Amino acid sequence: MIIACSDLAPGKSDRLLEIARQLGSAVDSPHFRLDPAARTARLTLSGQERVDALVRPLASVWRNRLHREESIRSALAALHIYRRDRHYLVRDGKVLIIDDTTGRVAAGRAWSRGLHQLIELKEQCLPTAAQVTAAQITYQRFFPRYLRLAGLSGTLSESAGELRAHYDLAVSCVPLRRPNRRTVLPSRLFANRQLLQEAIACRVVEFQHSGRPVLIGTDSVADSEALSQLLEQRGVAHALLNARNDLAEAKIVARAGERGAITVATNMAGRGVDITLGKGVSELGGLHVICCQFNAARRIDRQLAGRCARQGDPGSVETWLTADASLFVTALGGGTRRLLAAHAAALPSRVVHALAALVQRRIERRHVLERKRLLQHDQSMDRRLSFGGPLE
């Protein structure tokens, strides 16, 4: 059942959040289960009984089981899955979505089915007017409508199969104009974010003494600001680039390759832009990138690594991850994560790399299946409603 945004009036949204809070915490509640990868929540049998008891004294609008349980699941997701400074920002009393791929604010976008209003109320913002979807179409059906369809990216090889299946497009590799001088250093795993950030701070000081510029790619706005605060405490001059100060992106990226420059960023990090090396930096080894992100798609990780050693310049990259990274939480059980945390420092680089690749392949496969199901649903709806004429 689909619930329109207009069904979740402000008064009802407040009550939804109140009921969701009474179902307990995300850690030990027997009433619901969370799926962070799909960003959904599911009520258990005891949760359904608990909701029934909570809504029994309420008006008849709550009597429809499917309606209220769908609404409660949205409220649980708003409370326990969507996180401030990771999935969204609060700016000038408004909730702004952060695009997962670019790390930038997605201007004009809003979550549907009342989720956006629930998050606004969670953050004590004035709820915006409900939006109604007038029409929708999948990317897989929209782009083939162009007479000619093509694209260019440095990280398409992982998606070659999907591009062939949905768009009938082949992927061709263009040889590099100049030899690749990027050095890939061993990967490391840390037990938690605190140990990771302490190690980064020490690493940054080493490079700063030598004069090499460093770009650090963090997982979220919150992580970037926490690392920035730690560097400030250590007296390390640096620039901070995230969705909160995206207007300064061009200026920050333009200076990121200068001698001694330290830049802390999210995955926005001047995507698609050559970071020009300052005078004498090439002789020092070029830009060094510390990748602390762990993205659902390997393409995004490679885009961050591609900030260094462009156009034949020298450069180096190393990947440092934590056992409590969100993707590990999503894909691995609690016992496995605790085992990883206990032995994090002793794991060799190849094991860390293989573990990250395995988790990413699982999640990428899930996302491919989700996009396939969405396309099939779109095609099915087109066939069912074809009696009324073309939908577009």
C-alpha cells in the first residue's frame, strides 16, 4: 500500500513519532528490526501487538492496520536510520538531503510518503508542505529515449554489465594519455573511529613536515567535522570541505595541491577536477590521499583515489577503514564485527582489501537487483494502465 504525503498531516506525524519512540531503542527493542542498507524498518509480531495497544484509544483513522503499520515503519526509519550530518543537514530551520554519491546538498529534493516531514519534526523544524508525485519514470526507461546515448567516466568498468543489460551500451577503455604514477599503499583496519582519527592526525603531521599536501576523504559531514576538530586541537592548519560549506568548494580544491596543504573532505572533494600541484610538490611525491570512506559502490572509492596522480603527476593513496563502518554494520553480524575489531591491527592489507571488496560486492548486487525490480515494476504499471493511452 502506498501512502500519499498528504495522509501525514503535522498532527498525525507528531503522533507517529511518539508511538515509534514508545517501541524502544534501535539496539535492544524486540518490537522492530532495522535494515540500514534498504533504509527500512520492519515490525515484529510483538511490535504489531504493541502498536495495536497504543492506537486503540485513538480515532478511527488509525484503525486501518496496513495504513498505520506503513506509517509507523516510516517513523522508525526517520528516528533510527536517517542520521543528521550523514543523510541530511539542518540549515536555517530546513532539512536538506545530502546526495550519497556526490556528498553535496541535493537542492529541491525531498523524501516521499511523509518521510521528509517526519524527519523535519524529529529535528524540531517546521514541516514543509506535502509533495505529490505527478508522474514518475525510472532512469532505465528515461535515458534510452534519447536519439543518441553515450557517456564518459573514469570508473565505469564495474558497471559494464548493467549498462549492457539496461541501455545496450558497451564500455570501451581509453588508454591513459600519460603513464600512471599513482602509488597505492597498504590498507589498514582500525577497531573504531576514534583510533582511526588519532592515526590520521599523526599521519598528517608526518606529511606536513615534509611539505606534501594531503587530502583526507571521510565518510560523512559529521566524521569530517570530528576529524577537523581533532586537527585543530593538534594545531594542524587545514581546510574543511563538506556539504555545509559547499559554496567554498572551488576555492578549497584550488588550494588542495599546494605545498603543505591539508584538506579534510567528504566524497564531494572536487569530483572530476584536476587538483593542480603547487611549485615543488611534484618533486616531493605529489598529493597524498587518505581514503577513510567506505562506500556502497567501488566506483565512488576509486573516484576519491583518482584525486591524486592525475595527468601524469605523481601521487599516492592509502585506504584506512574502521570495523564499525556503516557498511560493515549493514553486511556483517555483530559477532563478526567484534572479531574484526579485536584483531583489526593485526590484519594484513590484502585481508582488509578483500573484506571490503566482498562487502561492497554484496551491497552492489543488492542495489542492481533493486534497480531491476524497479524497472520491472515500471514496465508492469505501463502495461496495466495502457488502456488509458500512453503514460508519457
